[in-house]
Amino acid sequence: MGDILHKAPDPQTPEELYRLYRTLSEELREQLAQIENDKHDLEVQMMERVGNLESRNLELREQLRQLEADKRYIETQKIRYEREVRKLKSESEQLRSPPLIIGTVTDVVDASRVIVRSSAGPRFLVRSSPSINADDLKPGARCTLNQQSLAIVELLPSSFDAQVYGMELVDSPHETYADIGGLEHQINEIKEAVELPLKRPELFRNIGIDPPKGVLLHGPPGTGKTLLAKAVAHETNAHFMRVVGSELVQKYIGEGARLVRELFDLAKKKAPTIIFIDEIDAVGASRTEANTSGDREVQRTLMQLLAGMDGFENRGDVKIIGATNRIDILDKALLRPGRFDRIIEIPLPNEAGRLSILKVHCRSLNINDDVDLTRVAGMTEGKNGADLRAICMEAGMFAIRKECSAIRQDDFEAAIAKIGLDFNRGPAGVEGEMFA
């Protein structure tokens, strides 16, 4: 405004003064408009800068959040790697540590000194680690020894033969008492002798008698002795260990007796336990004058078995079930009460028993309505349970051969004829002769 007045000439007349006023007014309006335009442009520029700064601020905040997340992840990875490094260092130190000597405690001198026998053979008087409980240092306990000082480092758990661990039944059999036909009396007897002492011991305490310790099942082959033992294993909640008598007979002197001893020790450790010894006549035959070292070893194993069943030490809540089809050759000491308190005969089934067995085997078979199982049972005189099962299978094979959808009466009759012919016919047409 001052510059405009300074440049304008001095007015001489009113017209000049009016023109000067109009000129100054136009110039002033132009300057005001220019100022308004500059102000608007400045506001737009400032708004753009503020928007850019806010966008940049958001980007920096997002980068900061991402960096914090990466930092937390890296810290977590660092902790995991440090833990893994410590674990690997510990494993490396354990691998670099010298091995320990296996020994057996033979005598305890006092609370800190014991006599041990190393795996190499010699005996040493050594000291035990303060971390070991003095009450656990007993003769016969396994331990580890330091190589330099032979001091006891730690005690090891009791060890059993791998064959003994293989005798323990892991998966329970699927057979139940309902799968056994014609042996109702025998089932009741084995329930009273085996299951009842384990499930309701208070009944025996009230009467004042000791429950039976063992049950012997004897009878012809194929009558259901092993099947009955499988049903017992299925029905009871006790540990079940099964062994064949021939497995207890070992090659070297003392190995069979050791196996029997470890079998009873493991059974006592896991009591209540049921030990099922199948074909017990393989190790329990009558003792005679032994002529060979093998016979003497079998007799040593039998004597260890007798001591385990009813010896000086109480075997605890361990029940024994034996099975044999040659009870006539068993040793008398094995049959006395205290070892086998109850001897159960499993005979050949009568007609009613055969009918019950046939009904059990025919439950899963598709048989015709005209099949008379009573007649089939009458035609199978002298057959055992295994024979009846084979007859049902052969009847099914005859039905399959004729492409029938169900087994008929004539299929059972043909199967009975075939099974009877197969059992009665010996090699080369000679019945009952030994052959090679």
C-alpha cells in the first residue's frame, strides 16, 4: 500500500484524485486476491505435508510393530536354541564320561562300607555314595561302580531274563466262559479256586482257611484245557503269565532253575498274578534214576519248580494253573496239596456236552433251519471239542463246495464221515503203528 502511494503522482484535480483512487482500489483488490490465492496455496501445501507426515507416521508405526514382533520371535528362538545347546552339552558330557562297572552287593559292613563283586569276578570293600539310601544296600542288589575308586555310584533295578518278560501276557485273549461248552462244573471249580480268592479274599478270611494255591487241569487232548485258561485270563484283572513246560528246560546246568526262580520273582513283584504252565509233564515227569546229564538237569528244574510252588518262602498272591494230558507220569510231589490244591479233570464231552459245544461253534455259522444239532451230537460219540470244531469247519467247506448259502444236515453228516475217516486211518492203511 505504501509502495503504491509512493509511486503515484500528486493529484492536481478532482478527476485525477478519482482516477488515483480507482487505480489504488484495483491494485489493492488485486493484491488482496493475490494474498488470498497465496494463502490457499499455502493451506493446500500444509495439508499435503500433514497428510504425508501422517502416512509416514503410520508406516513407521507398522515397521515398529513388525520389528517388535521379530524381536519377540528372535528372543523365543534364542531361548529355544540356548535350551537345546544346554541339552546337547549335557548329552556330550554324558557321552564323554567314562563307563561304570556293574557289580553286585555281597555283604554290608556298615552304613557307608559294603563288599561288592565286580563283573570281572574279584570282590572289593568299597564306599557308597551319600545320595544312596543305606536301607537299599542289601546283599544281591545290583549297582554301578566308579572305575577309579570302585565306589558305588547308584543302585540298579532288579533284572530278569528276557525270556521271562516274554511270558507275560500283554493282550488279553478274546475267549470267555460263554465260548466253552459242556464244562459248567469245571468252570465253577476253577472260578472258586482262582477268581474268588483274587476278587473276594474276605470270604476265605471269614471262614479261616487259606485259598487254593494251584489248579491242575488234566484230560485227553482237545477237551478245552488251554481254552479254559484263556477264559480265566480274559475274566480276571490279575497279571497273567503263560509258559510251556518245555521252555523251562535249558541247555546249561542251572539255567532252567534260574529261569523258574525269576519267573516266580517277577510274578510275586506284579502280584496278583496267575501263572499258566501248559504241558507241565515236559518238566514235571516222575523222578527216576537219571542216566544222562539232560535228565538230571530236568530234575533240577523240577525241584526248583517244586520249591517255587510251595517252598520255604511264601510266594504271595500268585496262583498257578497247570495243564497236562499225561497226569499218570507226573511226579507225586507235584500233585500233593499245597502245590496243586485242586485237580480238575476235563473229560471227553457226553452227548449234552457235545450239543453245547456245537451250539457254541454254530453261533457264527449260517446254518439251515432243518439242521438238527441234537442228532449231530448223537453221531459224534467219542469226539472231543477240537474234533467238533473241525466237523463244523468241514461242514462249511462242503457247503462252499456246493455253492450253498447255508450249511445243511447232509453237510454235517458228510463232515462227520470225513473227520472220522481221517482220524481212524493211519499211514499206509495201518492203524496205530509208529511211523517216520
